[in-house]
Amino acid sequence: MLKATADTILPTTITGSLPRPSWYTENLGARSFLDAMVTSRFREQYVDALSVYLRDQEVAGLDIVTDGDCRFDQDVGGQSWTGYPTRHMDGFDRGQRKLAAVGAGGVTFPRGHILHDYLEARVMPKIVGPVGRGELQYAEIWKTAQRLTHKPVKFGTVTPELVAFAVQDEHYTDLPSRIMAISDALNQELHELADAGCPVIQMEEPQIHLLAARGFVDEVINPAFMVKVFNNTVRGLRAKTEVWCHTCWGNPSQQRMFRSVQSYRPALELLNQVDADAVTFEMKSSNLADIEDVGRAITDKKVAVGAIDHHTLQVESAEEVAEVARTALRHIPAERLILSSDCGMGREGMGRRHAFYKMVSLVQGANIVRRELGLPEAPSLGADARFSLLRTR
């Protein structure tokens, strides 16, 4: 059920996270969202930060906005993205926080590499009983954002396998059982979110493409099983809302996790099988290396193409964004193309002004191509010359 992109050609959005304001010093921690919102200091800072995130996106002119991952704590490398479920779902002993196994998920970094700190920060509660929804409170978090804007607010969540990879487990006898238990619990939570009216639910970083790119296949953990996990997690949701499958190549501390540019090609046929309305692809940072293959393989879903790079502080020009869109349009029909960021811009590394002007350029580049196609342009106060403080002579 297309709710956010049904009537918009070339809609613009970002993946999710935005840089945290320096004055936003409160952290949610292990408190439930509703419990924290009872505390006046947390509520004031949270709503103020949320308002900033939403307003920046509105001023830039984005069509679909996000809450900037406002619920996540200020931590090393954006670890809360993975850790939030472990601190709020049932079945986790929050008094027994343990370091995740080195290399969980298949990637390691030596001491001396910035991402070694990220691995050392993977300290999570361990599983000691049946996993349940607990106090995820996704619907309440989304409502708090949506009531501050008329734009559709997209809600993103980490996928179950990444949570399962990151925790120690004293309850489930094998990794697939652990993954599917988290998947079932998330599905229940996401249905409540969809029932509340959320227009887009974005599942972030299924391991389909990452396992396929590394050629990682065993009898249990393999790309085909990850498709099964994804589809189980979102089962029934598309009758209620839009479901997006976000893929990228990792984003802790705004760093690249692989020495060389990775290719989506080994995973495209599998990604075409996910039960989603749209699939997002990191494209700007690879100079659109896989765009022809993506256009050939993904034929019945919308395709969100990354047109701005979250790794660099260099702000793309509007013309750069327009050229990404033009190239993508040679392979993907306009009615199925979405322009986005490669990944989030708030994983401990980018300043707020950089992120803002990247979003402005994203909209301005989209407007160039919309103009060329005879489509309506999106207003962008962030680029409106009437409000420049410079005087013309």
C-alpha cells in the first residue's frame, strides 16, 4: 500500500540519521521511551532536537522526512542503532552486558584502526529468555515525530540478524532460532507501528547483499536465509504501509568498512525477492557502478538511489545530484525512482551544516531534473535567493 510515494515522481528523502545537536545531552539509555518522556529535561531536549531534525528537512525541501534517529544515544560509532532493541525488548538481561564476539557479522579491525573502537563499543545485554517486543514503543516514537510535521515521516529499524549477531545468548540453542525469534517479535511491533498510521517502514541493512558480496555461504547463514528472515519480519505489512529495504555498506563513525568498493551484483536476484515496495542502494560513493545491473534486476519495486555521499564532508553540487538522477533514469523509470542519501549522516562524524546543505543539494538536483521532465519542483527555503543576507548592488 503506497502511502508516501504514490503520487510523487522523483521523491527525495534521506536514509535516517542526522548529526546530533551539541546541546542534546540527554540519553534514553535503557529507559522506555514513554518513561523518559515523563522526565521534563529529557522531553524538552528530545522534542527540541526532533523539531530541529524535521525542520531542517522541511527547509531543504525533502518530500519524505525522518526523525533523524533521535531516540538513539550519543555513543561511539552510532552503536545505539544496533543496541536499541537489546535494551528494550524482553528476554535480555540488562544487568549482564557483555562484549559482542570479535568479528560478529564477519568484519574485524585491528587496534589502531578507528573502527576497532566501534567493535569495543559493542557491549550488549545478553539473551537469557524468550525474546519479545518488550518496550520498543516504535508507534509512540513515530507519533511524536509525525505530529510535528505535515510531511510523511519514515521510520527505520535495524534488522533482526544484526541484533542476533551482536549479542551473547544463553537461551536459544542456535543462531537461526535466535534470529527468527527477534524477527517474530519485530513483526508484531511493526504491525502496531503500521496500524498507528506510519506511511513508510524502512528495514535497515539486511545482510543479503553483504553476505553475497563476500561469498559467505554455509548451511545455515547465507543470503537466501536472509531473504527468508526479511520477509518474515515484514510479513503482512505491505497491506498497511510502504516497506523499504535499505542496503548500504556500513556507516559506523561515517567510515567505509571495506577497503575496496563493493558490488551489489551477487545479491540483486535475491534482493528482487524481498517483500518490499522499495529497495535502496548506495550509489554516489561508488560512482553508480552497479546502476545498470540494478535497473535490469529490480523490475517490480521502486529503487532509491543514493545521490549524496554520507562519508565525505564535501557537499555535492546540485548539478552532481542531477547527473546521478539522469544516469539512474536511463535504467529506472521515473515513476519508480527515489533520490536519497547513500546512508545516514549522523553516525558520529558529520556536522549539522554539512548534512543540511547536502539535503539542500539533493532537492535542488532533483528540481533540475524535474524541470527537464516538466514535473513540479519542490520548494526549498534553503536555496531561496530572496532570503540571502547578502545585498546585491
